[in-house]
Amino acid sequence: MKTKNINHAIEVKICGITDASELRMLDLIGADYAGIWFNVPDGKYNLNLERFTKLARTPVSQLECIGVTTERSPSIINEFVQASGIAGVQLHGFLLPSEITAIRRRLDERIMLLKVLHIQNGRCLEMSLLKQFEQCGADAFILDNFISRECAGSTGQRIPLETVETLVDILGAERVFLAGGLAAQDILQLRQIMPVRGVDIDTGARDRAIIDSRLVQEIVSAAGANLQPVVKPALAQAG
């Protein structure tokens, strides 16, 4: 594992945004990205093209919107991107590297492309294709727990630290976001022991299913706080 300056702030993405007031709140607090869902069948935060576009075009200062989808059609994905002006796309489905490459070719080069890697019982389900995924055109990867095809993300379950470490070594810390049940204290611990680009938070930013400004503030503060190195904590066994 390569070392890093632990006081280098990591990026924060808050996922499952459905309302303009949530976007403005994230922007004010200082989150980096907001995840907005589209074409996620039966997704609890899924928005149609009209609502998605209206929300993504909410005026903000620095927050960037990321479209989160299980869609695999390059033309449909590009339609949402062009209509909404989003900064990036997060592919949450089980797509082959060649499919991701086709999507990448359809998008403007300035659009960030994120690919979710699915972790089940501490094992990356895409491990056999990982070398191909590295070259498929994705800018970064989000590590998230996988429960079933009917549950696309937002699992609230942590990934074993050993699994994260293995994938960071393969992909590079600058290309890895970590999801899965993280709260502010987990982020502080993570930054002390593990180099990653950022965190992708859903349940950890919610109180009774509602995005909570206090929790978001704690998450953003933890992502940018000055730290001291420690021995690996119990985060390694969570999951």
C-alpha cells in the first residue's frame, strides 16, 4: 500500500438527491458532488427526464451533479447528460468493459465517468475483468456492497477494509471512491489508514430517510479535517 499525506482532503459525494433544497444545502455546506438517479428501475430516488433535468439545473456555486443510473444505452445516457448539463455519470449496473467504452465515446470528454464495482461478502464481483475495466474509459470507480439486482446501491453496509486495500492497490487511490454505510467517524478512520479519492454517502447522510444538514456537515468536516496517523482501527472488520 502506498502512503499518502493524510491531511489531503478527500472528495464527498452525497447520493439520492431529489429536491432543489437538498442541492442548495449540499452546496452551502461544501460537498463536492450530488448524485441524482435516472433510469434505475424501481429505484427509490429515481427521477424521470423532466424532473431530473430541472433538478440538475438548480443554480449552485460549486456543487457538481452526477447522474446515477443502471441504464446501458449510450444514446439514452447522453440524452440525459445533454438535457441536464450534469458534470458526470455513475454507472451502477453490471456492464462489460466494452459497454463502458461505448458510453465513454458518446460523452463529451469533460464528463466524468464513474463505474461502480460490486462487492459481495468481501469479494469484488468484477475482479476477473478488473484489468479490462482499468482501460475502459472510466475516470474513477466506486466500491459498493451488492445485495441483489433489485437493490441498486444505498445498502448502508460497509466493505471490509482488506477488500478496499486490495482494489486501491490495483486501481490506484486517485481512482477510488468508497461507499457502503460510512459515517463521519468512519471517514476520519479511513483517511488515517487508507488512501482514496473520496467517499460516496447515502444512508450516512440521512436521518429517518431525510438528508440531514448536521450529518452532511459532519461528513464534509471529516473529509477535510487535519489528522494524525493511527494504527488500523476496527473499520477493517465492519461489514
